[in-house]
Amino acid sequence: MSVTVITPAKARGLTTAAAARADLGLPDGSPADEQIGRWIAQASATAASFCRRTFGRETVREWFEIDWRRCREDDEGLLLSRAPVVRIVSVKVDGLTLAPSAYEVAEQPAHPVSLFYLRSVHDGEPRAWGGRGITVEYEAGWLLPGEDRGDPVTTTAPDLPADVERAVIQLVGASVSASGRDMMVKSEDVEGVGSFSYYVQGASAALPHPEAEATLAQYRRMAFA
């Protein structure tokens, strides 16, 4: 199984400057829009890396090698690497293009990200795949904050889940907090004012915000050796 990106995502930011400012209570112009944009880009890249996925819409080509000795009539189908699946562009078996009626996308809900299978069908019933190699071209991913669907509508992709955007904003907030203090200081006492303790990312933590990490962990793709 291998995946080749045909059309890369046009957008990768998982939130907007306006949303980040609103949720974090940041005034207009401070920090500058350029700085907010850099933090959003960094937080979005961190989330994508942690989750091992591209959130924005991409068109990809995925190839499957079929072992006919293991095929069964009740096979679930081919587990697609990208999700959510927006549309199937084409399916080829041993180089021959199948008619759209010969396959279907089957979704298996699993909170919060469903699994998507491509099934071979005949007369509306699933059947085992024939051939030795299957090539699938499809579009997958979410409509990201700040993107529009076009006029007329050009995509039916679902909106990015709100909790993913919130987690990215929390990562931006961690950068905002870190920019105003010495990261080597874990706590400080100000006589007559009070004491302050700061969250310090531990060795077992992957992200600088624990709630963001817990949220994004639900969207993390499994890694296979």
C-alpha cells in the first residue's frame, strides 16, 4: 500500500487570526497579525505532525496489492489511508478503470474520526476484490477555517471539527504565554503581590498544552511498523 499526493492541500492553517484573538482575548494589533499568523502556522503544523495526518483537502492516489488467496466474500474492503473521504475520482483494477457502480465507500463510525473502506459491489452487494493491484484516486480532508465552498459550490467536504480548531488555538495560546516570559522559569514570587507557577511540559508530554494534546490524541492516526 502506498499513497501519492496528486493535488496538495491549498490551506493548512487550522484556525484564523480573528478566531485566535477572540478565544484568547487578544486585542487587535497586539501581537501583530504577522506574529499571530506564524504561531497559527506553527501550531497547525504541530497538530498535523502529532496526528500523523493532513487536515486540509488533498487528492491522492493510493495503491493496494491484493492477495487473492486471502480474499473472502465478506471482506470489509480496502481501508483508505485518508479521511474523511469527500469523493472517489477513479478506481482501477490491474490498470482497467471500473464503473462507479462497481464500488462504494463504506463508512464505519468511530468517534471522532470514522474509518472509510472502499468495497467492491455487484448488484448492490459487497464482494471480494479481483485482480492483483488496485489504484484508487480520491479526495479527502476537511474544509478548513477561512476557506469557502465557492460559488457555485465546488466541494462537499465537511467543516474541520470545532474541537480540533480549539486545540490549535490552545497551542497558539501556549506560544503567546511563552513569548512573554523566560521559559527556564518554572515559578516566581513577587513580594507583596503573590506567587506564580507555570505549566512545564514534562518528558511524557508531546505538546505544550495538556488539554490540546488530549483532544488531538483522538484524531491521531495509528502508526504501523
